[in-house]
Amino acid sequence: MSVSMEEDGSGSKIHLPADINWEMLDKSKFFFLGAALFSGVSGALYPIVVLKTRQQVMSSQIPCLKMAGSILRNEGYRGFYRGFGTSLTGTIPARALYMGALEVTKSSVGTATVQLGFSEASSSTIASAAAGLSAAMAAQLVWTPIDVVSQRLMVQGSGNSSCGVVGLKCYNGGIDAFRKIICSDGLRGLYRGFGISILTYAPSNAVWWGSYSIAHRLVWGSIGCYCCKKDTEGGYKPDGKAMLAVQGVSAAMASGVSALVTMPLDTVKTRLQVLDDDCCSSSSSRRTPTVLQTVKNLVKEGGFSACYRGLGPRWASMSMSAITMITTYEFLKKLSTKN
């Protein structure tokens, strides 16, 4: 891939390494190493996800640092990893589905758009957005039940850390949560919020991958030949550190766009998956909350801004996750390339 330099009229280009597509990968190595690498990434970022989730289900706004201090005092460091075992169990198959769908779609759509006459830049953006969309939809088949259980475990703090959480039930670990959810709501209970999860994550991934492709080119076009060396073709070739830095900046920019666009949907989804309308009533009269009722409750609690509770942790989580994900992902693809 080549990116034209904007600061001079010489017509010089930055020659970036070619993308590693699906056909070039050793699939067994790709999935095995991917599971190991992304499990480590999930573990490092999990505390921020816990903070974001708890903020979204609170009946009033609590500052992120205050909540973190409350969790630390009342629950210790373990409080930041509630539900992590359950989440990690689902991460491995969900990631495998995600990465497989991502690479297959990107290769297929990229080839099709080039054949239709789209430019390299447009083809890359369209293929990336389509790949993000299909990958999110595939992963949600596994991830939604895991998300429902892990999020319920995340928010059931002890002592003062759980104050303000309404409609919350208590579970003794992931297996107990699975059992109780199935007993009360059946299999449908594990897929609560599946529709809105698709509406949240599919557009979010499409926006993120499309924005990342655009941001990647914009950043390279802005920095020009800085940190690049001349190659034999008369253009410029970036070094490894420059590529890593540009990937990180582009990922953070794409995360900001995606977080702002999809935050209200994510807040509604989290509340649907975690809370019940009437936790104190008998099981015969207990109602499953609807999307409309959840939105009404949010607006009643704090106006439209309540839909953006947890935006700070979500943006931070998405940015850090995206930076580590994209750099880890590119590293994984290099490790998994066939000889």
C-alpha cells in the first residue's frame, strides 16, 4: 500500500508493507496464538470494563475515581476482576469467530471492490467496515450469553460499592448465574439484549474499522517522510517504531468516533442485560424490561446525558483496547504468516 505525501509536489510516496490476507496465514497458529495474546489483553483491560459497566447501571452519576476507590476499599483488587473467569471462557471462541470472519470478509470484499473499479483507499475503507460488521455479528452468537453473565457478576459488589444499583440480583459465580438465568428466563434470558448488542457492536465495529482505515492514511499523509527512509523505488519506507506509533494514534482516533456514536446504545444494552424491572416481585409477576422502558428510566434519572454515563471509561477502554488490539493483531498476523 502506498500513501502520497502532502507536503511537497514531488509525487513521492510512502510505501507501507502489504496487508497479510487470509490466504497467507497459518490458521492453526493464527487461532492458537490469537487466543493466548488476546486473553492477556482482556485481562489487562478488564478493570476499566468493570468501572464502565457499574457506572452504566447506577441510578445516579458517580465519578469514576470515586467508584474505583470504593471498589478497592470494600472489595479489594478482586472487585476489579468480578466475572473475569466467565468472560475469559467466552473470549477464546468469540475471538476465534471474530478474527476468522474479519479476515475472510476483508479479503473477499477487498478483492470485489478493486474489481469493481474502486480506488485503493476506498476499497480498503469499504472492506474494513464490512469486515468489522460481519466479525461483530459472528462473535455475538457466543459473546452475548457470556456478556450477560459476566456483566451481572461485575456489578454485584459488596458493601457501599453496590449502592445505587437497582434491580440487581446476587449470584455465586458464573455457573450459578447461568443456572439461575436459565431457570427464571430460559435460554432467552442468556440472549437478553442480543438484538441491541448487534445494533451496538456491529455498527461500532464497522465505524471503527472504517475510521481506522481513513485515520491510518491521514496520519501517514500528515507526517510525510518523517521517520522514513528512502527505498530503491524512489519513495520512502517507514521504520518499525513509526508504524507502531501510527497504528496506535489511528486506533485511538477511530475509538473516539466509535464511542461517541454508539454510547447510548451500549448503555441501554448493559441495563437490559443486567437489570430486571422489579427484582423484589415474585417470579410469576416479574417483567423483562423493554428497550423503550429502559430508555425512559435513563432519561427520568438524568436526562439524555444519562445515556452517556460511563463514556470516559468506555472511551479509555476502547482506546487502550484498540491500541493493544491492533498492534497485537498485526504482530499476530506476522507470526502466523506461512513460510
